[in-house]
Amino acid sequence: MDNRAIGFFDSGLGGLTSVQEMHEQLPNEKVIYYGDTARTPYGSKSPATIRKFATQIVDYLVSKDVKMIIIACNTVTSMALDPLRERYPNIPILGVIEPTVKKVVNDRCTSVGVIATKATISSNVYGDNLKQANPDIEVYSLACPAFVPLVEEGIIDNEIMELMIKYYMDDFVTNNAFNNLILGCTHYPIIAGQIKQLYPGIKLYNSSAEVIREAKQYLEENDMLAENSSIKDRYYASDLSENFIAMTELLFKDRESKIKLVELRN
Ligand code: DGL
């Protein structure tokens, strides 16, 4: 048993979709979340900048004595998973990409689309890992850089977002033969409803959820599950944007939690 919290982080509020999944699958686990809302989006930044920001956040989470870190961000996973694991070899650090690839491969998909940020798509981490596990799989990739800023602004369930989805995805879906789609950004489950409605024949794979299955297995195998403890969940952000607060309160209204501004110095 280990009652310490699990550290999560993302460039903003997207990683909250992973936390939501954690609360469903492992309700006893306590969470310390860091959303870098002041510096979002990461997906259009350089690999060096993304690594620098991610290292600052992981150092902060480690200072809070977390038992595991979940990189609830595909962009950081694609750019910084290995260096972060090297920096903290004694803390389990899980990224969102490996578990998602595993699930797609286990489901024997023969073709799959991947939508993600520019950084994740240009790294080709999904393509490389999928092909390594199954050389015959067809992978089609598309960067959708405007989705994250819109979601961060709370422009979600309306016609602007619908137009944006169609703008990026109509040709992609029409011109490529896939009926499975990886939501390769943890912000995208927030718009999964609209994507499903627009392209009903496509099965969605959710990276925010897959990593939690992996975390559960790790905690079980290493006897690290928490028992009911009185610690509160904590949500930190580099800018307490209205939407970060609203989303956190809405998603986790049934749990006791604290939200606080924490700026990380360069
Ligand atoms: N949620 C992050 C991801 O999964 C978004 C990155 C960004 O800020 O662009 O990639």
C-alpha cells in the first residue's frame, strides 16, 4: 500500500481527462495535478522548450513526494519521456503513447488515423511505435494545432468548434482508408462527442484513458495502491484561468480538492 499522491501534468487542462479516468478506475488514488496554463499550448513549441518546461514541472511534482508521475500530455510524452525517466530513474513515469499503441495493436487494427499537435505529429512517435509493433499497419497522421487553444478558451460545445473539426478532418477522413482514430492529445476527449457525431463510423482510441489502465496494472503489481486516505486532491496551474477553474470544479465536484496558482521559475 502507498497513500502518496500520483502526479499528473499537462500544458493546460487537457490532462484533466486522464485524472477523470483515474477517479473512475481508482477512486482511492489522490492526485496532484499541474497545468501549465500560462505557457499553453506546447504543441507548437520547439522540442528544447517543451523539455525545459516538462523538467521544471516534474521537478516540482517530485518535490511533492508523488509515488508515480503520469505525463498526461502526448506532446511532452513524444518529446521528453526518455530524458525525464533518466532524470528520475527511481520514480515510475508513464507516458500516454505506449499504452495507446499497445491497445490499438492488441485490437488488431489494420489501419489507424492519428490526430495530435504539430509537435507530436512531427515526432512521428505514434507512426514509429505502431509500425514497430505491426509493420503491416497503415498509419495516417494529421496535426490539428487549433484544437488546444480553443479548448483552453472554453470554445467547446458549439459551431465554432464543429467548423474547426470539419476544417481539419473532412478531407483527412475522406481521403484516407481508416476506421480507427487515435485521439493523440489529451485535450481531444473533451471534443470526442463532436468528432463521433461528425464521423460516426470511426472508432476512437483515447490516450487519456489508456495510460490509466497501465498505471492501474503497475500499482497493483507493485503493491502501491492507495487505501482510503484523508489527503485532498490538489490542482496547480501557472495561470488560474477561468476555464481551468471551471473545468476542474465541474469535472471533480464530488471530490474534495484545492486549486492554487503555482508559478515555476526558469
Ligand atoms: N494535451 C496536450 C497533448 O496531449 C496538448 C499539448 C499542447 O499544449 O499543445 O499533446
